[in-house]
Amino acid sequence: MRPRSIRCAPLLTGTLIGLLTGPAGAEPPPDPRRGEAFFNTAFVAAPSPATLRDGLGPLFNAAACDQCHSRRGRRARPGDGEPLPNALVVQLSQRRPGGGWAPHTAYGTTFNPLAVAGVPAEGRVIVHWRTEQGRYADGKNWRRQAPDYEFQALSHGPLGPEAAFSVRGAAALDGVGALARIPAAVVLARADAEDRDGDGIRGRPNWIVEDGEPRLGRFGWKANHPDLESQIAAALINEQGISTSRRPESGCAPPQKRCQAAPNGGEPEMADDDLAALVAFVAGLAPPAPVAGHDPAGHGAALFRALGCAACHQPSIEWREQGQPVRLAPYTDLLLHDLGEGLADHRPDQHAGGREWRTTPLWGLGRARRAGLPACYLHDCRARPLEEAILWHGGEAAASRDAFTTLPAPRRRTLLDFLEGL
Ligand code: HEC
Ligand code: HEC
């Protein structure tokens, strides 16, 4: 809960104190530095004297944004037989008896492996890796790892045959504010749901209907959120258990009585101006820049286009803002594509189907590895090293993947070097 006065300042973390000294009166514009403090500061269980940041849970996955979204894109893949780390979130739903999908009746929309004292956590998810093998045209073998999941220690019984789940990793957020600014018409101009041009690449928007108005989905692995506030309010309620005026619900599924009975941190737990500051901070994270002097002769970029990667991973998006040209190199079209059975989660999300995923932006792709940090790729973090991500492409991207596997090893290396310099 956020009282209007600043009496509580001494109880806050050092970062927050200095940011609370603005003048009273007219609403100041959202302060991204204040938002950064919220991004990095762990929420605590209610009741707490730290009223600005209490209300964690009762069920949650992590206490702060930065526990999942590392600034340098670090993501570690769990080992065989290990539980999923916090940053790999399991989203849930359940088939409705009459058709369509709803949140899971016992566990809600997000599986929460953590809980505050006195409330049972929902359980844990163990991953088992299965190795699949194949051969490049030059005779070298390739391998890729497929995940199998096992739910253990479930607090409210088995998930049941009507449940569907989707395992999703947290990516670095640099550049999301720029993606939010791309005019919807620019994105829609690239959509080709019926494949009218016959190139095998479709691409369709995910439509998110709010208050009867369809809006273009942009964020999340299935473009399941139309704007940053929607995505961030969802993260707050689903993964940290913090309510906002945009998502005022309790976050406790109907049978979870101890979750419902636990104290909350106010209604809502995060005030509108604090949410606005957090959104302003995330929106201001500059797009990642490629390595200087990277791919000097342009061989990698040419190969990327020749293999058909650029049909989805759009190397350049341009538009005009107040008469000025704006150009981004996000390597995404923000559209959904069918990537085949191998990557399917069989769980529809808004208008996205079970085999569809948003083209992942590739900017910043090599940053974690360049910093010597672990990295893994694709929505569920299954791919490591990078070439495994390409080998998993199927569906609309099958021809592109096959073209990659027919390249001789040095040309494959040229492409991977290009990707790692982005
Ligand atoms: C427990 C881990 C976790 C926490 C904590 C978390 N996130 Fe996320 N975040 C994710 C996952 C997983 C996704 C992908 C969600 C999806 O596909 O629906 C995501 C997606 C996002 C996206 C969209 C990125 C994109 O490229 O589309 C934004 C923005 C974001 N989170 C911001 C935040 C902020 C701000 C916070 C803190 C309030 C936060 N997240 C807390 C795991 C987390
Ligand atoms: C039909 C559209 C399409 C084509 C063509 C395509 N991709 Fe993708 N790519 C996607 C989608 C969608 C994803 C997200 C899949 C997922 O996470 O399950 C993705 C994910 C990736 C990733 C993982 C990024 C990350 O951070 O997790 C890499 C790397 C990648 N693509 C590289 C390539 C390369 C290289 C090519 C050409 C050989 C290519 N893609 C062709 C649509 C495409």
C-alpha cells in the first residue's frame, strides 16, 4: 500500500528514499528512476512497515522483476532432473466443458512454486531432457534437446486431463519501449495470414480484446499483451502477487482458501503512480546495439536474408513520427507464425494458436554470451547453443531451417557469428 505522505521514507530501501522527495501537489510525470527502484527491489509479505513494497504473494514466482529479467539477457537452462528456475514460468489453462479455455480451476493462470509463510506453495516442475539427433548435409551430426515436464508436490491435486500449460522464459527487456511505439499499421502491413504471396510465410497479428476493442498484441512469447502496462500489471499479479488497479484480483484460485485468507498489502497493493513509474522505466530501456564493426563485409547479413530468416526476423522497421523518420533493427515482425509441432505448446493464448509464436526480436541476442554469462534460447529456454534454436524451427520456418542444415560448416559459422554480434 502506498500512503500519500512520505513519513515512511526511513523504512524504505536506500534507492527509494532519494526518489520520494518530489514536491506535493500536482501529479508529476512518471519518474523512471523511481520505477527502476521498483524493478530492482524485492517485495515483502504483508503486513510490513515497508508499505511501498509489501503485499508479495501470497503465491509468487519471484519477489522482484530483476530476479527474472536480468539486464544483460542472462538466462540459464536447468539441468536434467532439476526444477525449473524462477525465471521459467509455467502458464496454465483448462478446457471449458462447453468449449474454449479458462484459467485452471485449482491453480489459476500461473503456476506459483513459492508462497509466503503459512500458505502452501503450488508445487514444483521438474524438467527431463530428451536428446534428438540429425545430420547436416556436410555429414556432421547435430543434436537438440526436447523437454518433458513432471509436476511434483502439487498442493491441490493433479492438473487433470483438461489442463494445458506453457513454459516461458523471461528475456532482457531492452528495446521493448521502442517496439511499443511502432504504429500498428506498420506491423499489419506485413501480415499475410492467407499467404497471398505464396512464399510459405504467413504471419498474423494476435488481437487482444479489451472493453470490446481489439488491440494489436505485441509483448510476450505469443504477443499476448497489447501494451507494456498490460504486460507489467500481469507480471505483478501473476508472478509477484501484487495487485494494481489494472489487475485488482486476488491471484488466489477458488479452492485455495489459505491463499485467500492471507493478509494483503492494500487495495490495490501498488498505487497507480508507482505502476506508471515502473512502466516508464521499462519503456525507457534503450534498444540493444550490435557489436561495433560486426559483420564488416555483410556476409552474415546476406546469408540471413538468403536463408529466408529475414521474412520473419525483420532486420529493419521504419516509420515517421512527427515528420521525423524512425528506424529500428529489431529482427522481428511482431507477428505470430506457426513454427511446427516440435515447438507447439497446444495452449491457445488470446487469438494465438498452440503452434504459433511471436517472432522473437533478435537484437541483443549475443549479449549474454559476450559477457561470459549463460544463455538459452526459445520460449522455454530449451535451446543451447544457439544453433539448436535454428534446428527447432519448423512449420512456416521449415524451409529456412532446411536451408541452414544444407550449408557447409564454415557458412553455418558465418551465420552464427552474425547472430551473436547482434
Ligand atoms: C518470475 C519471473 C518473472 C518476473 C518476476 C517478472 N517477469 Fe516479466 N516476464 C516473464 C516471462 C516468463 C515473460 C514472458 C511472458 C509471456 O510470454 O506471456 C515476461 C515478459 C515480460 C515483458 C514482455 C517482454 C517481451 O519481449 O515481450 C515485459 C515488458 C516484462 N515481462 C516486464 C516485467 C516487469 C516490469 C516485472 C516486474 C514487475 C516483471 N516482468 C516480472 C517472467 C517474469
Ligand atoms: C516463419 C517465421 C520465421 C523464420 C523464417 C525464422 N524464424 Fe527464427 N523465430 C521465429 C519464431 C516465431 C521464434 C520463436 C519460437 C519459440 O520461441 O518457440 C523464433 C526464434 C528464433 C531464435 C531464438 C531467439 C531467442 O532469443 O530465443 C533464433 C536465434 C532465431 N529464431 C533465428 C532464426 C534464423 C537464423 C532463421 C533463418 C535460418 C530464422 N530464425 C527463421 C520465426 C521465424
